Amino acid sequence: MLFHAQIASKINVSYFVKQKQIVFRVLPKDRVVFEEINAKSMDVVRYENQNGNLTSPVMVRSLLRSYYEGDTAAWMKLFRSDKNKAGFIYSALYAKKNSEKTTPSEKEKFNKMSYHLMMLACSLDPEIAQACGLWFADTLINNNKIYTYVFSMHTTSTSATTHSVLAVNVDASVLRENSIINTVKGKKKGNTANIFWDAFDYKNEYSGYNIYRSEDSLSYKKLNTAPLILLSNQFEKNKREVFYQDTLRDRGKKVYYVVKGINYFGAEGRISNVLVMQPFAGINSAPLIDTIKVVRNTNVKLSWRMQDASENTFPEKYVLLKSNKENGKYNKLFEGSQRFSFIDTNVRESCYYKVAAISRNKQDTLFSFTRMATIIDTTPPLVVKIISATVNKKGEVTVVWNKNKENDLLGYKVFKANRPHDEFVQITSQYIKDTIYKERVSLKTLSKKLYYKLSASDKNHNSSILSAEVEIERPDTIAPSAPVLVTVNPDKDRAIIKYIISSSDDVTTHTLVREQTDSAGYRNLFVLQKTDSSRTYIDSLVTLGARYTYKLQATDKNGNASFSNEIFFLFENGFRKKIEDISYGIDRSAQKIWIHWQYNEQGIEKYILYRGRKNEKLTIIKTLPSGIFQFTDNTVNMGNFYEYRIKAVMTNGAESIISKPINIQY
């Protein structure tokens, strides 16, 4: 058997099996589906289901839909039962709601709301559900059989043809019974009974509830005129309980309450647990504190009673409450039923008192007006304990201390001095509410240290004694006096440097630094120790012809540094080492002599070559520029003895020592 997929996905059918009866509820997905059913109507046929074979069809309900608009007899019967409920349903189904002033969104919102209210009414009242075409009962059943109910939609509102849209299998032997509500509880306040139960756990079984009352535990009368339902809003998203309030009239007489749930077929479930409540003699007046007196500025004496003195014994007990603030947290000071006075000996500041009268069985609590007792506070706060005090190189001071625990603390005052035995002067013009103080101090001063103290004050301006002082040492940002470089002189292959150290007493190191003209920067040559008194340094790592800059750095214990004058120094003694690496060769066929040499000194301008015959004076034979290391002599004659020598000339005019003679017999 095929079913219309579009309708089947939007309609559901619930059923409830009783003895000799099955009750059905049709549940449309939305108003559009509901109106389609209402316009076309449905037929319901019952089949006996024997292992999947459907036999013996019976029309259980034909033309299932809402009462027709003109069905006066049906509607009048419903109006006589409950005109307000019937009027709402009739209006939701057939009243003209369109208005020229109604926007499409407003119309949609109204239709959606009225539809949900109509579905809720159908869940609470079977007559309303039947009027809407969403409820019917099959009473001609056998509880020993299995049935299949086929729901068929008419093709149009006037057609006789139908198509099946849904089939529901029902085992009539499985009877259903709703759960018993066993969470009914209650509280009394005066003559009012507040009754409540957890409805959230039964939301899948019951759509609403009725509450009944009895004075003999036998005959019960329903109290509510409309079903009670579990409603929540945006502020009560987790609401679980339904509440009902009733008035207890007869003192001392027991009253019994039960609750019945209304299932989604409009039928009541079983009786809940029985709630028994009994009103007590009511209290018509409130407690009051009639006497409050401060004794010796240390104790507070109080006495109280009920406004109607004849009701003094009605409360089960009295509770005296105390707080340091009128709207603050009140703590229990005394509790009793026979005493009506109390002396508070633990008072340090102004306090607020009130009395609570608790009725019998603790069903009600009545409070007096608040009374204040004013204590003149002469006790100062405890001494402040400073945790830390620091200052950075910008002169920013930070002082931190522990917070006092007095309830009436007003704030703190800060005091400062340059020496611990000086008078400490208050430097704050307002009370500090926090536990930290910051300020900026000058660092260009002869006073190296600062001292701080604190005092705490309460709201009565009682001030604690000054705290222990805390010491802060100003960071030194002043460079020491500059040292002096006296002379830098050459001595053979070394430089001798004389200096005068800084006169500042906080200098920790003197560093002699040197820069070579063609290097990347300064490098430390020597770190002078405090005990060094030679005032002279020998630099043996100098190179002839190199240019140097010397200076002396003095550094104090705070890292401040000063520098001496700079001395620029050319290390030169007039002579460079002789050329040692010389070789020669003879080519008699070509009548020439060649000479080759190597020389690794820097700053060479030229080479001068000398030649002389045996027993003759040397003369210059050739001058060659730097970079040339070979000379060929083409002016030689056979049978002669020749002597050659070479020297280098530097760009600064210095000369190397002339080389050893090279003697050649040609």
C-alpha cells in the first residue's frame, strides 16, 4: 500500500489504548497542513492485521475535519459547555482576520500564535480537539487483536476519491496508563498554601494539570477553572515546576490536595500523592525593637516585642540579626523563644540590628524595622606592613603594602624623609584607597637615599601609628669624573701610555681602549684594577706605520661611564726591517741578471735598487713602484763582479734598512 509522501511527512497520529476503546489524535506539522486537512477532509478505515495481511475493512471515521462553519448544532453544544473556549476556536477557524492595516509579517505572526494556542486547547480538551477534526475514538474493537488504521485524504473538497496518506499499526492488547505524579509538595506562609510539583519530568505525558482539594480526604473538588500548564519565558528557561496558590481558612483543620495530569488526548491521568496542609493561628502584627541603648560606648542593649503584645508568645522563636551596613549581610547574634532582650558586647563601630519572628513550623518569618546603634570609634587601625619599595632609573618610585582588614578603613597616608632620623613629612593630600603608591623623584641630588612610612585611617579619622620605614636608594645616573690620558710615546717596537685615573670614589673599573684607523672599532686593551697604581701601560701589539687612537673609560658601580681625552698616535721609529727574502738568476747568453724579492710590510711607496762593481761605490740603478718585486739588469758585462742591494721607502717617508749585499760574478 502506497502513502502520499508529502502529506505523510507532515502529519503524525498518536493513539491511546484503553479497554474496548482506542483514542486517536491527529497532529499536523503546521497550520498549512491543518488547513489542507480541514479543506479536503480525511477518511479513517480500520483493518485487522494478521501477520501483515489486512482484512475486514471498517470505516471508523469518514470526513474527518473541523466542524463546518454552518454546523449550528455542533457549535452550540460546544458554546454551552464553554463559550470562551468555543469562541476562540471558532474565531481561529473561521473569523475574518485580514485587515488593511495588518502587514504580512504581522498576519503570519498572528496566525502562528493562534494555531499554537488552538493545538494547546486540543491537547487539554477532547471536545475542542473533536471540533477541530483532530480527535476521534474507535469503540468497536477487540483488545485481543492487532489493527492497521489507514488515513486517506480526499482529492478535493467535493471529490469522492481518496488517496492513502498514512497507516498506523495498533496492538489493542497493550493497554496504556499514564504515570502517577508523585512530586506534589507545599509550603505555608500565613494563611496561604503554595502548592507545586515537578511538571518537567511529565512533559511527554501531560499537557496540563488539574488540582483538587478535600477537607475529609474522601470527596475532592477541582480548584482551577482552566488547566494549569508549565510555562517558561526567556528569564525562566530552566523552569520545571507548576505552582498553585490556595487560601487556608479554618485554623487547625487539615486540608488535602491531589493533582491529576491531562494527557494529550484530553483525559485525566491517575491521582497524585496526597499533600496534607494544616493552617496555624496567624500572626497579625510584626516584631519591633522597642529599646536600643549604647552603654559606655562599648556595649549595645536591645529589647524587642511584637507590636501586639498579646502575640508575644505566638512565634516559635525570635532571631536577633546584626550587620555593619543597613543593606549589608546580616549575621545571627541571638536565637531564643523566652528572652526578649540581649546585650551585644562585641561592638567596635556603628551597627544595624533587626529581629525576625519565626512562626510555628517555620512556615512564616516576620522582620522588624532596622535600628542603628552609633558607637564613637576611638580605636585606630593596625600598623601598616610595607611589602616592598623600588625605584627605577627614571626616578619612578613604587611602594606596595598589605591591605588592612578593618571594615571601616578609609584609606592610607604616605610620609617621606631623606634620612631615617629626620621628621617624616606627609606627601599625600588625599587618602589612598589602593595598596600601592607611585611617584617620580629627582635623581640629580646629593641625597642618595629616601625613606617612606605609611599610616592607615578609619572613617572616624583614627590613624594608626607610622609603619616601619622602608629604604630606597636613588639610582646613580651621574657619570664619574673623567680620567686623563697624559702621553702616548713610541719606544722601539712598543707604545708607552701614561694616564691619570678618575677622582670619583664610586668608580669600579678603568678600561684602556684603542682603535686602529683601518679597523672596525675600539677594542679593550687593559682593565685597570682598583689596586693598580702604576699609571702606565705598555702596548706591545702595535705595528710600525699604523695609526691609533687611545682613550680611557671610567665606569662606576651603576654602569655610568665617562671617557678621557683621545690621543691620536702614529707608531713610527724611522726605520723598517730590511728586505731579507731575495733571489737572483744569471743568463749569460742573453747578457742579463735578474733579481727577485718578497717584502710583506704595509704602506710601501717604492723600492730603490743599488748596484756597484767590485771596489766601487754603490749607485742607484733603478727605482720601482710598490707591487713590483723583480728587476732585470741588461747592462752587465762579462768578467765583472757586481754587488746589488735593495731598500723600501714608505708613503710616510720612512725607509727600511738596506738589504745585505747580493754578490754576483758575471
